[in-house]
Amino acid sequence: MTSDELELLGARVNDARHLDAFADFVAMTTWDVEQRADGPIMKSAAGTTWRGLSNLMQRRGYRVVRELGAPAATSWAVHLRIIPDVRGAREDAPVSLRHT
């Protein structure tokens, strides 16, 4: 993995399996991503996300996930649940308004 990828992962990687999973993810080719998108999960939300990544890679001419750049690859990895999302509360998370 590149130093940029390792730096971006930072707190996201709390054990070796996340690091290994991310390393495998960024090494995936367009064909690998397409196979994942067309696999048994293709009609699920995860399959739709893999299809989106596949379409992006094909449209933009990326040959491997790493070519997207460290920030984009990390975002896709979080979205695909390859690595955990440790950013805290998301901006689009529902807001709970309590009456006191």
C-alpha cells in the first residue's frame, strides 16, 4: 500500500484483517470489480454499489481501484464495508430532536 493510503486509513484500521482487506481492495482490477458486481449479490444494495464502482472505473479508464486515488478508494472501501467507518456521526445521519 502507498503511504497516502496508510495515512488515510489511520484510525480506521484497528487490526491486520482490515489492512489486508483494504490492500486486496485497492489491488482489484476493473474485471475483479465487475465480477463482484455481477455476482450473487448483484440485486442487493452492496451489488448496486459494486456496480457503481465498476461503471465509474470503466467510464474513467481506471484499471485498478488504487488509480482512483487514496481518498476515493478509502471512501469506496467504507461504503462497501470493507473497512469500518470511524468518522463518527455522518452529516446525513438522522437528527434526533429531544423535547425536555
